Amino acid sequence: MKDLIRIKSLISAEVEALLNQQVKKEATSSSIYLAMASWCNRNGYDFSSDYFFKQAEEERQHQLKFYKYILDMGGNAISPDVTGIKQEYNSFREVFEEALDQEISVTQSIKNIYARCLKEQDFVTNEFLNWFLKEQREEEYKARRALELFEVIGEEGTGRWQIDKHVGGIKYDSEA
Amino acid sequence: MVTTLTTNPQISTLSDVFSTQNGAVYQCDAERCWYVDFAGKVAKFDYRCLLKLKKAVYNVDIEAKLLDSSKKPDIEIIFICACDHTYILTLLQIIALKEILEGTFVMLQLNNIIQDRLYRVAL
Ligand SMILES: [Fe+2]
Ligand SMILES: [Fe+2]
């Protein structure tokens, strides 16, 4: 008996479902960053607003990367519902705290898919995920650096104005 | 693509995937499809439609239907989008079909594991 499902699709139904979940997660991240960009803009933090606009765009690209991979492997990519995005924040600092939380949860979820693929010996998808593991290194680094500015500069006086200015300059350029 | 057959397909070219007292699923390698023999008919399913059938059957909340004490008839219509094919089943038939599909997908997965291990080595 031939393995007809394997002929149709390189990825298993379980991996396909996990990848679709990740599509949704990246779409949610993109929407969260967009809301953060709006909040920062409304409250006078222009550099941070630009930073979050860029992040939102990146998350959209991540979403499409997963989406196209599922289709290329013969799976069914599902366009996600994204609802319930928080629009208001209590403070400038809270925005960055939640940005880091979001990135950590993305890293965790990619680790989860990676573990499943290892179990199935789906090395092809593992190799695809490697790009994302490296990307998460940068994403968490940047989010952490931004939060550190609150400690180093302090929020008193013109502190928040200074912090905002420095957020625009956060870069990760490790060659490793 | 789903086709209902009036006569049984040539059983010789089919492999048994899974069967119970209530029905069976056969695989046809040549046509790359499955035949579901259930509720008095044999229907042909390709991969996408078989997945849709599975989803439709698994989505029926059997427990809720069992607890439902209203006088509605316990008939469920399994309509599969983009496949011109429908099952009209009683609750007992749903349970029976679910059992067959569960067994079928376990066997298909087992086949996947075997094939994956067997044909990985260059011959
Ligand atoms: Fe991302
Ligand atoms: Fe990210």
C-alpha cells in the first residue's frame, strides 16, 4: 500500500497544524506592534512609533514565510482571525515590557514546533525553522535592550524623551 | 473529488485500510484515492476530501447530542464543502463512522512510519 498522504504533502498533519498556529501567532504579533506604534505616536514617542511600525512589518513577513512554506510543502495554509488586540497602555514602559513578553512567547512556540519535528524526524522543517531561531535571537535582544534603556537612562525629567531617541538606534549585528 | 459508485470497485486492486462491522475504508494506489464503504454506499474520496470528511465527522459534538432531550430528530447532515457529496446520518451512524475514520487515520499513519523507515535507505 502506497503512502498516499506523503505523496501529497511533505509535512504531517500535526506539523501542518502547528505551522498554521504559528501563522496566527505572527499575525497577532504584527497587530500588537501596530497597536504599539499607534499608542507611541499618540503619546509623542516618535522614534518608538517608527520602531514598532518596522516590527509590525517584519512580523507580517514572518507570517508570510510560514504561510508559503505550508503551501509549498503541499499543506493547507489557513488565513488567521486576529481579534482582541490591546489598544491602550498604562505607560511607555509597559509597551516595551509587553513587546518582550510577546517575543518570548514566539520563541517558545517555535521551540515547540522544532521539538515536534525532531520527534517525527522531519528534518526538512527543522532546517526551515533554523532561520526563525536565529531571528528570535535578534528579536529578544532588541526587546531586552529597549527595556534596559529605562534602567540606564531613568524615566525622570527628560528621561522618556531620551529613551525614545535611543530606541531608534537599537541594532543587533552579531556575526555569530 | 467524490464519486458515488453504484457497483463495487474491483476489490482486487484495493488494499484494506480499516474496517469494522459497520463499514470499511479501502485504498486504491492506482487512482490515489480511498473508497469509503458506509451507510449502504461506496464513495470515492481523494486526499483533500477525506480530510474534510474527517473534520466534518470529528466536529459533531456527540456528547451534546446525547444529552439533548428535545424532540428534534437525531439526524446529522455531513456536508463536505467542494465535494458534491453528503451523508445524512443518525447519531449511532456518526459514532460508527467516526470509529472507522479514527482507525483509518491510525492505519495511514502507521503506513507512513513504515514507509518512511523502509525507503529512507538508498536501495
Ligand atoms: Fe516573528
Ligand atoms: Fe518578532
